[in-house]
Amino acid sequence: MKKRIIRIISFALALVAVIGATLYLGAVLQDARLDNREGHLLCGYYDTTDPHDVIFIGDCEVYEGFVPATLFEEYGITSFVRGSSQQTVWQSYHILEETLERETPKAVVFNVLALHYGKTPSESISRMSLEDMEWSKQKIDAIRASMTEEESFLSYFLPILRYHSRWSELDSDDFKHAFDKHADITHQGYLMQTHSDPVDTSDTRQPEAMLEALPERAIEYLDKMTALCKEKGVELILVKAPTNSIRYYWYPEWDAQMVAYAEKNGLAYYSMIGKDEEIGLDWSKDTYDKGLHLNVYGAEKVTSYFGKILAEDHGLTDHRGDSAISAIWEERINSYYNERGEK
């Protein structure tokens, strides 16, 4: 009897060791795929405990376009950016679900560019959002909504099944930081870019005509976001961040569709396309990649412009008179300027 108990305990310990080693090696191999900072953007949110008045949801145009430090410094509005690279609207919906399980902000700002996706653009880009989420019902639902036909759900739980061929890419840092999600690379979800690469004015290409409406699947998930926010008593605000590239072109037909959608559902919609002068954008200085995305100087201008709208038109509270909240944000603002390099 005693020997049998010892065998059972030994087997259980061995099983735990095998599972632990599998998870660890999977995390090591998974981390080896990341050669840029966009791979660890969503996880910083899990380290925050204070509530936020505004949550930004969406793709690169939110995590490189809206600066929570600037929003608090100029308007006293607390915020967090839950953005990730090419985040689809079904991923945004489940990230929003997860967020509203944790807190109830006064407003959610969703950037509408992702509505042009009717299907998951690629597995590799999709995993940069999904693998960064903590395990929850919302993560499971997001994976199922995003998976391509070639993927298996089990590979998300056991990354070693997906990344087993990456041994040759490993170095000592991958083993050292296997479970380090690099939560300090952003400033409340904002990813800073400090260099400038101006728009190429010699590029005179024109976008092709757009005759199709935004995909039905995308609108269905926008409907879900609208319904969820109404259920939770949270204001949903739609926005189109500025860009100056035909790669991220926002067609007038899509803009008209958003105007109609907002009117139908009682939402505010703000398009910043064509508002460069009003915002103060200078595409020779305010972009780091020839107009696709904003650098920190452009993002601050957009945040200042949009922050005024949030404060004046949506009644967001100015917390700068609250010493406890200001103390938290003073530390974050100092960290922001330490990376930015000037104040």
C-alpha cells in the first residue's frame, strides 16, 4: 500500500514537472518570435489597480496616437490605451469585455480603422494581441473568433506546439525573460516613437476607388461593442485618427457609413482626417514612418486636440485637484518625460 502511494505521488510530481517544463519552454520559444516592441502591448494593463475615466481600444492608431500622460497633464483625465498591432474589431470587442469586467470607465474610445477587416489579417499579427491577454473566458472567445483554418486552439495553451522550430533563434535573454511580459515598455499603453521620418512628398500615388461598404462581420462586432457599452452605462465614442498614407487610407464612403452608424446609434464620431491644420500636425516632423503613424510629437498634438473634446463635449472630470490621483500620475508623467528626453 505504501509503495503504491509513493508511486502515485512520484507520478504526480513527474507529471507536474513535465507540464511545468512544457509551459516554460513554450514561453521561451514564444518570446523568441518577438523582434519588436509591438509584441507586448496589452499586458501592462494587468498591473494597474487605479480606475480610468477613458479606455482607448483599437489598433496602432490608438497605441501610437493617444498619450495618457498628456491627457492627464493638460486635462486631468485618467486613461489607458488597450491597443495592439492590427487589432481586429472582434479582438477589440473581447478585450473590451475583459476590461469592463475589471472596471467601469466613463467612456470607451474605439478607433474605426480596423472595421475594414472582414477576417483575421494573419496568424502572426493576431497572436501578438491574443497571446498577450491573460487567460479568461474573453481570451478564449477572442482566440476562437480570430483563429485561421490552419491553427489549433491547443497551440495557444501550449505555445511549444506552435513555436517548436525556433530553437535556433534563442539566446540567453529568452530564457531569462520567458515570463517577463515587459509591461514597462509603454506609458499606460502608449508606445513612444521619438524619431522623425517625414512624408515623401514625391510619392504622388492615389488610392484606388472604394465601392464596397465596410464588411458585415466587422459591423456586427461594432454592434456588440455598442450594446455592451450601453448595458454597462459606458459612453462609446468612435474616432478615426489622422494618417497621411495610402496604406491606411480612410475612404469617404467608409466615413459616411460611420457618420450614419453614429447617428443611428446615438454615438459621437470624430474623424480627424483633413484636420491637420486644426490639430497642428506637420507631416514633415510628426511621423516616424513617412505618414503611416504618428511619432510622440504628433501624438501629443492629437491628444491635446482630442482631450479638449473629451473635457468640453463629454464632461470628463479634471482630477488634477485630487492629490492622491495627481501623485500617481505625477510619477507616470515623469517616467514619460524621462523617455521622451525633454519637458
